[in-house]
Amino acid sequence: MDSIVDVDHGFAFGETTYSRGGVYGPLSRQYVSLIFVHKGLIRVTCDDEKTTVIGGQAAFFRNDRLFLIEMERDILHRVGWCEGVPGKIWANGPSPLAGASPVVPLTERLADLQRIGVELGFSSSTGLNDVRNAVGYALYTALFHEAQLTARDRFVPKQVLRVKRHMDENMDKDITGGALAAIANLSPQQLISSFRKHIGVTPMRYLWQMRANRGRALLLQSGLSVSEIAYQCGYKNPFHFSRHIRQNFAMTPTEIRANKGYRPPSDVLENPGNTAF
């Protein structure tokens, strides 16, 4: 990440609302910027390139001599950002986007990290600056990850994306392989083969991975009971949920909540031999 953003100069976060549109810039110094459009429509001029970013999208920019944001007139805009100074070896390093589009969906993960950065404020101290840099690093890494996922999805067959989206949106419901094959208009074996080729796992394994991840998130972020979480994530009963969570995260639901999601170290988990010579 040092090749992209000079962490010695730190990251700056912000967010503002334009009730009837507006213009930000032009800026003439060099910046590396992530722009988050929560509402509205903006047009960004980055040197000689013009990019439109709409509500629900985020984008990555690196300018040399010109950076300008123009917001559509007479509509509400809510725009956030995370900016820094380009790293010293930027010109010699490969693009972090690796050919992917600089505009990506504004996912919950990106929005959460941007909000945390804004909440850290503008005060400066060694500890606070280290935290702010860590959040900035995580935010840039997360956006590049989303860009690669978006690029990958362009080459995923529509039937596979349709099935994946159905599982993402209906994991609390009873889902069978046959029903998924019908959604894709493929035979069950054809769907399994295509899904594994493009997503890396079979449809049902993907579904259960998503259910476990969602269950863990609810354990950490909600006050719901284990039973309520189990049924919301599509498990038949709390026992099934607890067993699956332990298989995936090496902790019971109770332990996940007690430890805030942190897995015990290996010497606690497995009591291995430890010999010094």
C-alpha cells in the first residue's frame, strides 16, 4: 500500500451533503482519492479523464495536475472521501486495479470503513494517526478487492449470477439444488459444474458458507438469541446452527460472543507440543 499512498502523510476522511448540487475543486496538487457517493450523481475530472459516479457507487482516482468534482444541479448529494498523497514509487509499480474498473458498488463494508474514518476526526496524535492510517489502508484494500470481484463477475454467466443473487437474498428460506437449477434453467449437474468453475465452490457449499458468515456477523452485531439467528440464516434448528458455526470458526456461538469473534491462539485450541532447544 505504501506504493499507492504515502502513509507518512496520512489519510484524510470526510463527508458532506450538497442539498442542490455544487462543485468541489479544481485541485492542482497530486492526490490519491476514494470517492463514495451515497446519494446523487457526480462527474469527476481526473486529469484528462471524466468519470460519472452515481449514488450507491464508490470510485478510485489518482491525479497528477487536475481533480474536479461536479454535482448534478437541483438534487441532493451525500458524498464521502478518503484521500492521501501518492506513494513515492507509484510510477514504477503496477496499478492496484490490475485492469479492473475504478468504479465499484458502494458495499456495506466500504460504507462502514468510510464512516469509521470520518468518526476519527481531524485531531493528530501518534496513536490516533496510526489508527486512521490502518482504517485508510483497510479501505483502499477493500475497494481494490471489490473492483476485482466486479471484474470477475463480468465474465460469470448470467445464470450463475442469478443463482448467487437468489441465495444471497433468500438464505433464510429453504433452498434446494433442484430449485436453483430451475432458476438457472440448467440441469443440476450443469449448474454445479458452472458455479464451481466461476465461483470456486458448489452452489450449496456457497450457500452454507454465506449462512455461517451471516450467523457469525449477527452474533457479534445484534442482540438476537442464538435460536433467532439460526432461523434467520436458514438453519433447521439451533443445534444445527451451533454445530456448523463450530465447524467453521472453531468456536461455539457463545464463545464467539464472549471473545468478540477472536479465535483463541493455536496453543489454546490444540495444546501442541512446544519444545525449545
